[in-house]
Amino acid sequence: MISSRNSERIATAIFYLIALLVSVLLVALIGYILYHGLRVINWHFLTAAPQPFQAGGGIGPEIFNSLMLLILTMLLTVPLGLGVGIYLSEFARESRITRIIRICIESLASMPSIVIGIFGLMLFVTILKCGFSVLSGVMALTALNLPVMTRLAEDAIKNVSKDLREASLALGATQWQTITNVVLVAAIPGLVTGVILSAGRVFGEAAALLYTAGITTPALHFNDVNPFSNNSPFYLFRPAETLAVHIWKVNSEGLNPDASQIADGASAVLIIMVLLFNLVSRWTGSWLFNKKTGQ
Amino acid sequence: MFSGRRGLGLALSVVLAGSILLTGCASKSQTSPTPGSSSGVDFTVSGSITTAGSSALQPLVEQAANQFMQKDSNAKISVQAGGSGTGLAQIAQGSIDIGNSDLFAGEKLTSAQAAGLVDHKVCVVGFATVVNPGVTVDNLTKQQLQQIFTGKITNWKDVGGSDQQITVINRPTSSGTRATFKKYALDGLEEAQGIALTQDSTGAVAKTVAGTPGSISYLALSYASSNNTVKMLKLDGVDPTNDNITSGKYPIWSYEHMYTKGDPQGLTKAFIDYMAGDEVKPLIQQLGYIVGSDMKVSRNS
Amino acid sequence: MVSVDVSNKIGKYTTFACAILIITITMSIILLITYKGLAIFTRDGVSLKNFFLTTKWNPDATPAEGGPFVGAAPFIAGSVAVSLLALLFSAPLGIGIAIFMAEISTGWGCKIMQPVIELFVGIPSVVYGWIGISVLVPFIRNHIGGMGFSLLAGAIVLAVMILPTIASVSTDSLRANPADIREGSLALGVTRWQTILMVMVPAAMPGILTAIVLALSRAFGEALAVQMVIGNAIRMPTSLLGPMHTMTSIITMEMSDTVMGTVSNDVLWTIAFMLLFISFIFILLIRTINRGRTAMR
């Protein structure tokens, strides 16, 4: 019979094994993507426009579109999410209205992204006549990201110590002054970390964008930077296929002979971006924390 | 067998190249400007239009639009995909200027929705039955093809091949390619449900057929003939080539349509005229489609 | 200068407006999808039984051909099968990771497993789908059998995708256990393993269940990664190595080629409505689980 001490050891070993297995899986996944992708990536691939039906196209416009949609989405969701977070944590008393708000956030968070995508197709693309466009895509992504951002904001604000808040109020500051000058400032490290992490997820989203930002992109001419001009890359009513959507498209719609190399390269770029978001979020998080505690 | 296949491929490409050269010459020898030629296109109109729909047609329209915009710097043509259904729905509602479709509007829309839509046939696209290169069969009769897709024949040995299970790869029920194949290859017979893998589109079908032993599917000719990872089959002994399609010998083809709501005006008219003109013909051929004016046969919905 | 009182009010009302906006967005999605989703029953006259219990799919078929056939059972069954199978693969691993991180090796847990789990979360679903097509599908075809595109491939891809959800939510729940119950148990002479299995895990059970429901909900809603590897054959998911279809993948594939206002389009909205409905059921489940927890403590 195995002694209880030995069985403990075996059980512990099994759990180490599971942890090892999962870590190896991650390394293998990322290693596979980078190994296949880095052979494809070069300056031309990163900047050139895709070829509709020949080999040798790049992913330049897709990278630009992904970044543009990400930045616009963040410009919308960060203030909105912060607003809801502040309202829930600072102003609202538990009531029927806060319960409704919370149920809404929870429902929105659990909606499948394809459902939000076809909602966007119906409302933004068709009823509001925005077409397959940057704007439709940004609005769909905002609906997708808003619940995440709200929770983040609420948690970050709630983590600010009560003493700080009470001290500020005791010094005669109003509630709003306390929120903007004390609570938000103290919550910044938590907020920034969360925002950058969720940016990584927005960057990789595809299902919500198929039917909103579209699966095509026009030729981008960077000599025209006026966002109200039809030909500008910054024009909000042009279709904007993102990097993640492009990977899906070259696999299904793609007519290029080098479709699999393109998918390899684009996957690697996507993964590198996500890794970068992850690292940056860690660095800024600890940097801001040090800076704050250093003062 | 292998060299035989290579020989077939060679013959095919010669025929293809020949047909392209011939049509190229034919269009050059025309001296008087036909109403469709580009000399009749008005490059002075300005404005902004949007086209959406068929993803099969999208590369052609996009390239043509880029060429057009270089000539007419005041024009802005936004080309979106979204699928034939989306294109037709949006043009029926009037939310875009041109709706691109693989199908006649009447096949997708109710007659009330289709009322007032004007069809502009841009080009013709042929479809080939394709199989995994490991399949030894070279020719299928229409009846055999129908029996395979309706699930009555499930092994290649029943149609003269080796003892291997047939894997049917189909398109989604709403796909225009599938509708064309069903109408002209299967004579409208209902495919057996559940025997087939379904792949979203051309690229995915080609990749799946290339990777799945014993598989059969159908692909746009433009794509199948340039793709040597799949093998094209004859239908009733007729090779799927552009020549056989223009002469009416090979039946599996369809039009690519651009629909407008009412008669086109302004920039929409100029661009549709341009699509029918000489300058777009090389693009149509480059993409492997057939120029509409080459067709010696025609169809109405 | 704006008076103090006014700035307070402005602040309160602006943030309240943000909250109202989130309610508006959620409500408009729910209302629109419900409105579109019910059209198949109200306008096209399809019966509930037809939609839920038949398997024949050809919404384009004319009434003359006996259509439209809108049997959604293969998609519903497909989604259920692939999600549950993914959970079967993923739950033991995910909970194992959580126990490792929270109980066995907290040092390694923080330094290595935490970032590993976060990176898993960050990998976009299309990348999982792409690896699924280029590695997993050929592997299954060559070494296990079938065509590769299969229920098994879909479940494995999903299992990897929901693993971080299970692991991180379960870990949080284990870590939230008060330290004194562990110490109490150990003080009674119970071994570490018995403590983990008999005390810590049961105490964290509501959280672990929440993790499982969340993961299931994510698996149900995932569209592209699954669609890329399951083969999308419209049939009941009767075999591990056979191709199948899901609710999300039929929407992804057919939405663009159908025309709004037709039966073939309406039925896709009905499936979207079902997805929405199922996600509410998951929320209710989570709420029920956690109501039990607050009552317990």
C-alpha cells in the first residue's frame, strides 16, 4: 500500500505536471506562430497593401486599420467606462437603477461577439446607413468593450483606500473634487494596466467586425490627412478590414496562392502586438506604482 | 497517369492562353466605338458612390474602381464586400449605389423587393468540378455527378475509380456558387444534407479538397485552372474551359451582376459604362473571368 | 467660476448619462435581436417544433418544394456538444492549474503561471482557428482518422480558449478562502492534500462553478475559431471525428449571402436570438450559484 506521504508526493507531482503541460502548450503555440511567421515578415510585408489575387501582398493597411479602430474605440470606451464606473462606485446608492445597470453590464459582457456583430450590421450599417465602415466597426467594438472597461474602472476606484478619500473630504474638498483630484489619480495604475490589457483583446477581435467594419479596405493614400475627405485614410465612412479579420479572410475568401504564408505572418504580427500590450501594461503598471509610492 | 495529368494541364493552359490571345485580338480589331467601349465613358463626373456585395466580384470591381479614379480624380468609388445577399438587400433599400451579385436578383429577393432593380451583367464566371489529386477518375457524367452530390454514390469505385470513400465538400445553402452548381450541374436536384463538409468560399474549398483524400467539390474556373493542388474533372467528356463555355458546350457558368436601383445616373452610370468597356477587359481576363461580349450563348434568370 | 455645488451636480449627471447609455445599448441589442428573431415564428409562420426539433435545413426552398426547411436542431446540438466536450477537456486542467497556483506553489504560481494564463487570454481567436486548420486538422486526419474537420478538433480548440477563464476565476475563488479554514484543518492533523480536497476546494465551489459556467458561455459564443475547424456539415453531432455545425458558425457563414426580410435571413436572426437567450440562462445560473454563496457566509 502506498503510504499517505508517498501519495501526497505523487499528487503534488501530478499538479506540477499539469502546470508544466499548460506552460509548454503556450510556449509551443507562440513558438509555432513566431517560427512560421517571422520567416514571412519583412518591411515589405508590413507596409505593402494586400494583393487581391496574386502572391506577394502585404498587410500594411490592415495594421493601420487595426490601430485606428483600437485607438478610436479606446477614445470612446475609456471615458464612458470611467463614467459608469464612477457613477456606480461614488454616486449611486444601491437601488433599483444600479441593479438594472449591473444586469445590463453583465448581459452585455456575456453576449457572443458575433451577435454584437450582426446587431451592428442591422443598426449601424443598414438602419443608420453608415455602411461597412470604420465608424460601424468602432461602435460595435465599443459595445463589446464597454462592460470590460466599466468593471475595470469600478474595481480600480474601489481599490483606492477609504482613508485617502476621507482625508480629502475632511480637508473641505467637495465630492467631485475628491473624485477627480484624489480618487482617480490614485486609481491610475490599476486603470492603465487594465486598459492596455483590454486593448490587446480589442486588437484581436474579428467576429464583431466581419459585418461592421467589413472585410475590404480601400487603397490608403497618406498624403491626404483630412478626416473629412473621402480619400483620406482617416475618413470614418470607409471600410476597414483589420488584421484579425484579414487572417480569417485569407483562409476563407482568399484567392492568393500565398494565403497560408500571409496568415502565418499576420498571426505572428498579431501575437507580437498582444505580447507587447502585455509587457507594456506590466511595465507601466509597476512604473506608475513606483512613481506614486516614491513621492 | 501522372504525366497524363500534366499533359492535360498543359493542353488546358494552351487552350486558355489561346482563348485569351484570341479575345484580345478580337477586341483590338474593333475600330468603331461600340456603346460599351471606354471612349463613351464620361470621366468628368464627380461625386461619391458605394458598391457592395459579392466577394467573388469584389477584386475586379476594386481594381476597376482604382483605374477609374486615376482617370477621374473627382470621383470616389467605395468598394465593399459583404456577400451577394447583402449587396442585393442594400441596393433594394437604396442604401448603396451599386449592388454586386453572383445571382439574378429574382433568385434572392421577393418580386416586390426586386422591382425597379436594373441588371448590368459584368462578366461570366465558369465553374469546374474539382477533386483531390489522388482521385484517379478524369470524367464524370452529369448523372454520376448528381448521384454523388445526392448521396447515392459514396465510393469512387462505382464511377470507375479506386476503392475510396467520396467526401463531398459543399458551399453554404445561401452561396451563389452553390445555387449555380445546383441549377446547372445537378439540374436543381436537392443535395443530400449532412454528407458534405461545408466551406465558406473558394479559398477554403480549394484548400480542403487539396488536403482531403477522396474529396470532390466545385470551384470557380478562374481559380481552379490556376491552382495545381486540385484536379479538374470533365463533365460528360467536356473540359471545363472558357472556350467550351463561350460556345455553349459546357453548362456550369453564371453571370456576375451589378444592380442599380432604376437607370444609373452620373458617376454610377459612368462607372458601369467603364466596367463594360475595353479598359476593364484585360482585368476580367486576368482574373480568369469571361468577357460578356465573348459569349455566344445567353441566359435570362 | 462654476460653483462647487454645480460642479458636483454636473459630475453626477454626466456619469449618470454614461450609465444610461450602457442601459440603452444593452436594451437596443436585446430588443432588436428579439424583434428580428421572432419574425420567423410570427411573420413566416414557422412552428417552434419545426425550428427546434427538425434537422432538415434549406430555408431557400419554396413552399412548392415543401419548404422552407428551417430545422435548427443540428446547430443547437452541435453547439451543445462542442462546448460540453471542450469543458470536459478543459475543466480538469483549469481547476488543476488553479489548485497549483493557489495552494501548491504560490511562488511559481504568481511568477510563471499568472503570466502564462494572461497570455493565453490574449491570443486572438482567429489565431487559434488558424493553428487549428494548419496543425490540428491535418494531425487528426493523419493520426486519428476521419477528415480532420471534426467535433474533436472544435472541442480541442475551444478547450484551449476557455482554459484561462476556468483557471483564473477558480484561482481567485480559492485565494479568497479565508486563511483560517486551512490552518484550522491542518491543525487538526489533516494532511495538506486532504485539506485541499476536503476543505479548500469545497469552500471555493461556488467560484469554481461560476468559472465553469463562464467558460461554457464563452465556448457557446465563440464563432470564428470553431467555424474554421469543424467542417460545417449540417448534421447531428453523432461522431467525434465527423464534421458538424454550430449556431455561431451558421450565422457567420450565411448571414452575408442572405437578404434581409427573407426566411433564410430571418432564421439566422432566430438563431442569434437563441444565442442571446442562452447567454441569459448562463447569467441566471451564475447568479443562482452566487446567491447560495452569500447566504452561506
